[in-house]
Amino acid sequence: MTAQPGCEAVVQVPVATLWATPEAVRPTDGPALTDCPDVAAWIAGMDRDQRVGDCVLTQLLLGERVLVTETRPDDWVRVVALGQPAGRLDGRGYPGWLRGAHLATPTGPAAADRGATAGAAGPPTETLTVDVVRTTLRAAPDGPAALAGVVLGTRLTAAGPPEGDWRPVHVPGRTGPLWARRGDVAPLPAQRPAATETLAVAERLRDLVYIWGGLSTDGIDCSGLVHLAWRRYGVTLPRDADDQARATTSVTLDAERPGDLYFFARPGRHIHHVGIVSAEPREGRRRMLHACYLTRRVVEEELPPDRVATLVGARRV
């Protein structure tokens, strides 16, 4: 799209990566920058150290809205990700740089991240969420693949009633609907989920590779895991761990329950890590599910001594 500063746009690829600056991009990042990014291939091509480079800030999923704040002739666009609160950085959302080719002009119900909207002459559209690790949208029921790699937590707007095992959905940048397998999507719930439901979403990502700034089922970081688990149920949490701590309610240690959050910080420093409480504490022992920087995987484990030493509290969403 031809983005203009001050206008909104919407992500039209399954996963778009938000960068600190265009100049921070490395040779290994090529697969994430193509017009149809291959995030799985990008991650597979990185070594252990490249997976934690700070050039990546976060990722945006198909249908996420952004506010364009700056454009460049080389197709780089500076944006604010409106669905990822980042109060410490920008009160409007998470700021960074995207490829312009990954954005489309929002048109009507295709901008699914707005939630359910009322049409001018019809009932409210239904917002769906992808409820499998990864799915492929098709050009027709049982038809050829049209958009692969659509990941868990992506919001889609229904384009009509189900037809057999398929649901038509609006997709940004497409003039007609694509088709999602009916069992791969679920209505976005109207009620707040139980914390254990979000924990169950995160548990489905156990052993997923750790990627700094990752926010998809191809690779994820600690706060991304928390953000995505709650996003699946329509709850928007901030993107970064320190902002997540400020947006949640303190719980006395030993009163935490599965689905609550543990936060970690070194003395005199900002919070640097978050994990999801995976079991009630027993005799001072605590367990959590988290995207671990050290193992480079999503793991469920008892807090080791180095984590216990930096534990600064538990909080509840």
C-alpha cells in the first residue's frame, strides 16, 4: 500500500515483524522481509545468538491495526502498533518499523482487530480467533491454499455463515473472502476467560523456540507468550513485561494461583522477565511456564535458584 503519515493501516500478511530501525536488519533476516514473509524459514536460518538480537521489537499478526507515523521511499514505514500497549514507549501503542508491503488499507469488516462492528444495513459482524497453532486460509472450501501460516490468536472477521466444514472470512488486502477450516477458528468470547484457560493456551506452545521480540507460534519471547495467551480470548495486555506488571494486580506470594504471573528483576533494574504460574506453590517451591532466554525454548519448570533470587512478585490479570 501507499502509506501516508497520520493514516491507519492493517497487516495483510500472517506475521509481520516490527524492527528497531531499517538499518538494524541483518543478512539472515531476509525471509522475514519478503513481500510474503516466511517467518518459519527465517527462524530456522538463525543460530542461537541471532535469535536474541535486539533489532526485533515485536511482531504483528494478520489484521492488526497500525498508525503510520513516517514513510521512506524504500518501502519502510514507521508505525505504532495500536493493539500492543507500550505505555513506557508510546501511549498509543508499540512503535517501530515495518515493510510497507506488509500493510493494506483497512476496508470495512476486514480490519478484524477492531472487534465486532455493525454494518450500515445488517447485523454485527462476528469476530473469530484462530484456535490452532497454525492454519491455512483457502481460496474456496477444500480449495487451493491462499494464505498459509496464519497463527494462533489471529483475529478474523466472518464473511458469512459456515458452509459445511468451512467459514468464509474477510482478509485485509483481499477483495473477496478466504475460507478457514471451521474447527480451526472459534468465536471471540464475550466473557473474560479464567486464568487457567489462558494457561492452557500457553501450554500448547511448550517447547516452542525462543525468539527475542517473537509473538507467534513460529517463535516467541517471555512477554509475547503472556500477551498471546490472553489475546486468544480477546483480552489486550501490554507487550513488554514491565508494562504487563503495571497493568496487573499484585498478589501476595504463596497466594498465587495457576494462570497468575511471576515477574523478575535485578536489584535497582526494570522488570526483565515474566512467566505464567503453572501450579500452586508448595513448601516454598514455585513452578511456571515461560519462554526461557537461557534454554531458548518455552518450558515448564520449578523456579531454579537464580530465578528465585530475582523474583519480585506475583500479579493477576
